[in-house]
Amino acid sequence: MDIVALRTERLVLDQLQEGDVDAITAYCQDPLFERYLTVPWPYLREHAAGFVHELAPAWWSSGAEATWALRREEGGPLLGVLSFRMPKHDVGFWIGAEHRGFGYMPEAVSRVADWAFDEAVPGLQAVGWECIAGNVASARVARKAGFRFTHTAPSSVPDRDDAHPESWYGTLGRGIRSIHEGWPTGVVQP
């Protein structure tokens, strides 16, 4: 798969760079990452270097996953990471704690969904999302990006202990973007 950069009104989604390794290492010390993500724990600089230099490029090359760095401007500091996983046609994402609450991730997720529908997967009718149950921040991003909550079930991907914890699932249909009801308690803000 050819590497592609994307833009939104406020963001640049481009490739991870050597300069992102230290930021990724720092962001991945967040206790929420230990609880809700499948990243190694404790998370070391060598994990970030492997992600930037080996995993993300290999995923692009094989067509398995498109992974972007989120930035406010080209060459700017890393805000977070967003991926579109080809086999399941779903998104995964995280954002550094100091960048949360500004609407960056819903904006980026919407742009990646548009790319998936219009360019990456001809005829794609839906983009999926899942997170470990209780990850209210991830669910709020999905809801704001227009996903519909569908169900709770064991995770489709094992966690770092090879377990499949209860997870929340949602879907975003082609051309269907609206705020939907039916989300788990705590997701909808007053």
C-alpha cells in the first residue's frame, strides 16, 4: 500500500519519524495506556523505536495497516497516533494526555474514515471501532466522529496477557455521520 498523508482543517496526518520516538515513549507512560491499550508494559524507548522504524513501515508496506502521526502542522510535534487496520476495516487511536479535549481525534478519525471509504477500500460500507469496556475517552471520540454503538463482547484482539476482555464495539456507515444514542453510561457528557 502506498503511504499517504492526510489533512484536516486543523491537522496533518503523516508518517512517524525518528523525532517521535521520545514523545511516544513519554505518552505511553500514561496509566490509562496500561489499562486500555495493548502496548507493552512497562513501555520502554525500544518499544517506541521498534514501532516507528519497524512495525508501522512494515504494516504500510504489507497493506495490513495504515498508521499516521497526528500533528497540528507539517513537521510539528506529535499529538497522537491513528491507524486503519485493513483486515477488519477498523480504526485504533490514542492521543497524548495534554492534547485531549480539543476535538483533534474525532476530526482525525473522520478524515481517516473518509479516506477508507473513498480511496483505500473500494465499496467499503462501514468502518469499525472497538475499545476495552470502560474506556470512555475512546468511546467519546467514536461517538463524536459519528459511530453508532453496536454491542459489548470479548475483544477481537488479545491484550498483553492473551486475554480477551469485554469490549465496546461501534460502526460508522458510509455517508452516515450523526450523534447516536444508546452508548454505555458515562460516554454521553451532560
